Amino acid sequence: LGVVCELEVVERKSGRLEVAEEELRSANVRLREIGDVGYLSWVVPQLARILALRGKVDEAIELARSSRAEMQPDHSFGQVTARLAEAIALTSNGKLEAAEEVALAALELVERTDALDVHADVLLALADIDRAHGRTSQASVRVARAIELSERKGDVVSVAHARSLV
């Protein structure tokens, strides 16, 4: 599973979303076959996120919501990633108020963790929502914070991506 999760990150950051989707779908099937609900709480939210990024918003929203309902409430990574996926999908659908509500809930959860990369991703999702609302100064503040977190993590790919949004 660790390999699949790391592969998802590499493929997503390199823009190869189709490959990430394929790997996560395969892992989802395998984990369901063996009944491993623990690892599903890692894989399914990541799959929902990839689907949202690929524009498959209805499936992304459905997966994000069902995974949140099925996983333990204290599974921080899964809960944050599922909300992030849902927020991205809702933003794509133009449902900005709902997207913002979900993204802010993700932000509240991720701020209690040391997951700098996921924290930065949530901030970038909120920046997208801010831009769509015309709140460019708030978006810039969020992007700057995401850059800072990505730099602390040493994630040069995410730093470059965030800087391209300024």
C-alpha cells in the first residue's frame, strides 16, 4: 500500500493523473476483495482527489462522502483528504459556498496535524475558491502560506506549483 500511496503522489505531482487513477482504482479493488478497511481509508480519499482533479466530479463527490462516512472520525489523513477531494470537485461544479465550507473543515482538521504537504494542498484549494469569489488578496495570502509550508517540507515541486499560482 505504501508504494501505491507514494506512486499516487509522484504521478499527481508530475501531472500523470490517469496513471494515479489507474493505480488507486486497482488498489481499491484489491483492498475491498481482502476486506482491508484500514488501508481503504487511505486509498479511497486519494482516488476521490484524483477524480476531482480529472474533472470526474460526481464520482469524486460520491467517493469522498462515502469514504468519510465509512472511516474512523479520528483518521486525520483520510478525513482531510476526503474533504479536500470534495472541495475540489464542488469548486469545479461552481458550488463555491459548499466547497468553501468543506475546505474550511479540512483546514481545521489539518491544522491539528504535522502533514505540511496536505495542509499546503488544502490552502491551495481554498485559494482557488477565494479567486473564484474575487477575493484575490485572500487567495494570495493562502498561496504564500502554502509556499511556506511546502518549503518547510522540502517539497520543491509543490513550491514551484504554488509559485505559478501567484
